Amino acid sequence: MTNLTDDTFQAEYCAERLKALSDPLRLKIVSLLRHGELTVTDISQFLETEIVTVSHHLKILKHSQFVTPRRQGRFIYYSLNKDLVQDSIETLNLGCCKIQIAEDEKET
């Protein structure tokens, strides 16, 4: 019989990771970063969102280890954490579960 108190699924850890992805803007940032590293300004322009708002969401994604910053001169470039990315940037492996990211649909 399985010990129900044994949390091999790591529910608390998984819930925190999923909570970091619970905002639509953060999901859009993750989707953008699948295509390569970007600065806050780049992301802000792509999403037509204020830089301060993007910075706030990047901080949450960084704290949750979804994104990795890289400083080059006065710029910081953000990319998806390489440990999470699988299957040609279409799957994020959170350790407790995997998230399949659908390809962007083309407008017809």
C-alpha cells in the first residue's frame, strides 16, 4: 500500500512552480523566450507592455528558476532555463510535471 504522507510528487514545490506561470503575461514571456534570449526592452516592445511591468514578471520567473539572466555590458539578456527546456523548446519539464507549449497559430 502506498504511504499517503510520502510526498514523492513534491506538491508544494510543484504548486509554487505552476503559480509562477499562472499569469497570462508570464506565459507570453516564456513563449517569447522559447525563440532565444531577449532584453526587458525587447520583451516590452513585443508585448506592447510597460518595461516596469515586464521587469516585475521577469523577477518572478527568475525567482522560480524559469529564466536565467546574462549581463552583457549595461544590458541583461533573459533566456529560458536550459534545465527546463526539452523537445526543441516545446516542452518545459518542471520536475513534477511537463508543460507542452503549442506552436503559435498562424493567422488566416
